[in-house]
Amino acid sequence: MTSLPDRATNWLARGVIVFLYVPIVVVVVLSFNDSDVTYKWAGFSTRWYGVLANDTDLLSSLRVSAEVGMASATLATAGGLLAAMGMARLGRRFRVVFSGGLFLPLIIPEIVLGVALLSVFGKLHADLGLTTLVLGHLVVTLPYAALIVLGAHGALDPALDEAAADLGCNAWQRFRRVTLPLLRQAMVAAWLLCFTISFGNIVMSTFTSGVGTTTLPLRVYSLLKGGLTPEINALGTLLVLFTFLIILGAGLRQMRRVLVGGDRTPG
């Protein structure tokens, strides 16, 4: 028989799960609402998916968010890898200084960073557009990528690199055949996290976006003035489905890798 604290913990866990997933379920259900407003159910319909397919402004914003997210995530992951490898070669004192500067954007309010970047772009007479948007998101995402890759790089056994060197591998071969494969999973995790942060960013995008580079969060926020329609729920449902497919694909790949490894293990 379970004790009272255990039962309370179980119910608390269930409450947290309900709190997290009920809004997602509501979005999916309301995306099939035939009403013109989200708060009133008028029957089942898929017409809002057709409206979404013809909404060029919203789809354009989705494309901008996807492009900026992929670009900033790729640059942040590459920068995090270089930072991790560079910090491994620094002395303790210089490592503390370097890491402090690298992770400083994590504790500075994002609105302050946005104002600072906008001032810099103004001084440089740079036109706000896709480039400034990517650079702004890079400032936000780079520390997260560096944290993940740095932790994985610090857990590597230095003897592996030394063994590769003893076997005749040069620096590039050691990086490509030893270090990079061992850090691949951490880099994928860093890329996905940075893409998610960039895709949903609204504060930095407000200061660094220009004409024709309105991101999806900014577009949705602007629609709040006229009232949200189930079209936004339809878009949210498609994003949830896309995310679920990615997670499912990653899970199946990991499961297949475990099963293959188990088959190779001698009985």
C-alpha cells in the first residue's frame, strides 16, 4: 500500500502533465472549429487549414522564422563547438574570463541586448533585414549551444585523442574521426534547442527585424489586435505534428541503435 506522500507525489505529477498538455490538446481541437472565433464551438470543419494554405503573409512569416532558426542554430552550434575546443586549450584563468564573456548574454535581459544591437546597427548604418535578424538570434542562442557542447567536450577522455595521434592521425583527422563523432549527439541536441529558441523568439526579433523579415511570433502578436481566429490554431496544430514526427523519428532511430547494439552483444 502506497503512503500518503507517494500518492500526493503521483497526483502532483499527473497535475503537471495535465497542465502541460491540455493547452496543446485544446489548440488541436479548436483548429477544427467551424466558428470565426476561437472561444465558440460551431461544429467540426477543416476550412481553417484551407485558409492557412492561402494566407501568404502568415506562410511568409513561417518561412522567415524557419530560415532564421536554421541559420542561427547552425552558426551557434558551430560557434559552440569552436568555443569548447578553444577553452580546452586555455589556462584556468583565461578559461574563466572567456566563459564569463561567452555566457554573459544569459544573465543580461534580452531587451537590453536588443536595444544594444539596434544601436550598433544604427551606428553602422546597416539595413535591418535577414542578416541582422540572424545575428540577433545568434547572440541569444550561442551561449546555450556552448553550454551543451562544452559539457560534452569536457566529458571526453583525452586518451582517445592521444591514441589517435599515436596511430598517425594529424589534427584534422583526429577532429574528424574521433572528436566530431563523439560530440555528434551533443551538437544535434544543441542545434535543436537553438532552433527552438530562435523560432519562438519575439524580443530580439522586435529590434533586429526589418521590412519583409517579419517572423512568425511577431506576425501572430500583430494579429492579436484584430482577434485570433482558428487559423492560428491550425498553424499550431501543424507545428505540433511536425515536432512530434521529429521526436518520433529520433526515438525510433535511437531504439534501432540500441537494438542493433544489443544484437551484437554476445550472449
